[in-house]
Amino acid sequence: MKYLRWPVLFGVLLISTLAVAQVPVVTLGPDFDEPGDGWDKLMQLKNGNTVYLHFSKKDGLLVNIYDTARALKVTDTVHTQLWNAADLESTEIDGIFEINGQPVIFLQQLVKYNPVMYRLVLDAETGRLLREDKLGELPSVQHRSVFIDNNLATHDMYVEKDAGSDYYAVALFSGAPLRKTDSIRERIRVLHFSPAHELINSGWFYLSDSSYSYFSYINMAVKGKEKVYLGTVGFNDKRKEGDAGAKVLFSMLSPDSAAFAHEVLDYTAGFGNVGGNIQVAGSQVRMLLYVSSKQKEGYTGMMMNTFQAYTGKLRKHVQLSFPELSRNVQQNLGYKEDYKGTPQRLYLNEDGSSTLLMESFSFFKQGNSQLNKLHTNLGDVGITLLDTSGRENATLAVSKYQVITGVCEPFQLQRRSKSEWVFRNKIAALNTNTWLSYDYIPVPGVSFVLFNDYLQYLDTGGQDKVRKPLKFATDANFVCYRFYNGKMERLFLFGMPEVTKGYACMMGAADYNAQTRVYATVLISRKGLEKKANIAWIRF
């Protein structure tokens, strides 16, 4: 068993003479003004173009396209007929994907309190809107929430795309309290689409014995045209005869069926506030569950479930533990206890091995505003490489300290990778979500961890060792930690930050292409009071 130590080198590191330990190479696009408040997303398309989307409260959806030479060739505004681009505060983004070679955006908007999902398909060369469709609508959000034993009946819509193909699915969950006139079989529906955006199947989600009346969404995954997998928690608002309480369900929709088949996980009886992620690789499907309350019982609260891809039957489930990661943080980060991280993203390999990205969370209240009173400390990074049985092969650990406005949920990096976003924060100065957390880039023989850090404590030459949290984007500086040959080195890819000079990247806007090993992000450079923005392509 191995784990990587981290001797931190303060200052600019010299380029290693060892060619195998790559130093990333940066290419910058043309200068542009710092983006205003809203949401930004980069897409590196298969045709070599890079698409930059900016959702602006003032200007709507702006599209910039860069060619293979990193030159800006298109700037345009998307004009829609169905989605109201001027009402960004009622909009959430449920996913942005390349499908059939084109950028496709899935948006949800409240229309007279009814959630409505739209699909926008853009041209990959011109950025023009090719088609706009309404995919579904839910009843009004103005209802009493059903919340029992830390399980909330989901009233929302979701979209997931197959990582290995361009098939995708949309799930519509109606979670309002049941009325006598409601049909329990027509409250949750899943739509399965082809790469040409044709509806190839539509299935209702319900239990034939009606043992559960309400469901909380966990996650969904798609396997080509063959399957849609869905994870939920089933529960009741009133105890029924023989009711064992809430349980997790793993469900599967096949092309020859209009209803889901279900596998009830009996060991999850009584689970509440369940987070999770479903990944498909070859003939296996994995569902990682996270129950934060189980951490208090001496466990990590994480359970890896393996299912047979074609039958949906549970093959095994394993309680994950991370003794090597705990030893790593105790030796190298000064921990006295085990590492208790929250899962942020799961990568599943074809051979059944996986990589789990974690981050330590703690929560606090500050201020009187109901909107901005809750905060989350985003702490140290913990990464573990797991073999096919769920045991650690290697671990990485990096110290960081960031503060985000609001409550950060598990698997936030998984959702951010497909650009899930809601314009919740009306105070632009506090809307720092896109700058925080981290990214992980593995390449053969070397791994990189990227994040924005608060480095002002180095201004005195490193004498002031008090670690201060990164709270504001204006304080951020981008750092790259390179793990190679058992050591960790810190690199500044854009130059050494100083008191009046710094470089920060929009982590939420980034896109990584594993085939070309290029990480694209939005760089904000500041010198005194002057700022400029560039698209930065970083080749690892």
C-alpha cells in the first residue's frame, strides 16, 4: 500500500529535469472583460472548437466560439422563444452536454410557479440556436413539502447523459402531497432519448404493491439505448401495516418496458438524507451511497453497491473505509483523528477499479440574513484510488481552506461537472461558488490537484503561518499541486502571485478533455485595480 507525501515548497518551483513528471503548458486566448454576475461554462467539442457560454442576468445567453488555433471566431447572443432568458433568477441549469457534436443545454424555469424544462440545441460552428423544445412540466411548487425521517419527497426534474454515448434521460418527479384524486402510478416519469433527440422510451416509476407513496431522488445513469438506472429512497408519510420504514431502491428501465423494475436494498432500512452517485462501466453498475449520519457511528457513511447491468440485481455491497488515507493525513497534514471527508465525485473504470474524490466539510451560521446566514467550510482534499473490491491502492491529501455561502451538498463536483447551477445568490460579491472546491487531473505516472487558494499569508516571506480561509474571488490565486514519485510540488502556472498581482480561475466553468489532456478554464488576472479575462487551455 502506498500514499503520497506532501513536502510543500513555498515559492515558484523550478521545472523538473525529469520529462516524465510533466509541467503543464498554458495557452491563453485573447483578452476580454471580466464576466459579470451569472454562470459560465466552457465546452471542448470533438471538432476541436471551444465553446464559451455565459449566462448573464443582464444580457441573456452569450456564446463565444474559439477555433483550434485558440482564436475567437464567433460572438453571438442566443435568442429563444420558449425559455425567458431575461428571467435568470427563475432559471436553473440541469445539464450542458455535447450531444451529436453539438452543445445542448437543459434548462428549468418557473413559469407561474410551475417548473418547466427546456432543451436548447446550438450549432457547433456558429453558436446559433438550431432548435428549442419543451420537454416537461411539473405541478406548482406552491405546496407543503413531504419531509419524513430526513427524507424529502422530490419535486424536481433531472437530466443525465451516458458517458460512453450520446443517449440521455430526463426524470420528472412530482412530490406534492397525495390527494384522493391522484394516481400513485403517474407521479414520476422518465424519458429516454437518442443522440438525435428522439424519444425512444417513456417509463412510469412506481411500485406494483404501492408499498411506498413518496420518493426522494438520489441519482440516475444511462447505458446507451439499453437501460436507464435510477436510485431513490422510498418512504411513507404514515406507517402502513408491515412497513419497514424508508429504504433505498435501485430501479431499471428497459426498452421493452413502460415501467421500472426494482431492487429494494433491505440493509438501508431507516436511512435518511441519502446522497449518491450511479456509474456504469462494462457489465457492472455501481451506486455509491453516502449517509452523513452514519459517520457518527464510527463509519465513513459510504457504501459501494455493485449491480449486474442487464438484470439490475444486487451482486454485493461494501462498507468503504480509508485507513491509508487516514494515515496519510495524520503523517502529512497533522491530523489526530481519521479523515472524515464528504464524497464529491466518483470515477469508475472499465476494470471495476475507481477513484473517489472527497472534501472535508463543516457548517456554521453567521449574519442575520436568512438568505446568506448558512455557510460551509470547504476543507482538505482527500483522494483515494480503490481496487475492484473497494480497498485503497493509493491516496492523495492536500490542505486547503475555503468558505462558501450556503450549504454544500455531497457530490457537488459530480453535479458541477455537468454544469448544474441555480442563481440563488442575489449578492454578487458573495457568489463565489464557481471559484471554490477543486479539480483532479490524473495522467499516466503523474496526478494534479487544482484549486484557488488564499496566499496572502506568504506576503511576509512565510513568517505568518496563520491559515486564513478564501472567502472572496478577489483574494483567489490559482495553484497546481503535482504528485510524482511520492512527492508533492506546488506550481504557479500563470506567474508568482504578489500583493498587487494575482491569477484566479473559474473552477465551475472548467472543462477537461481526457483524450487531449487539455483543461480549459476562465482565467482572471489582476494587477492593482485592473483586471482582464482570458480563456486558458492547460495541457497536462
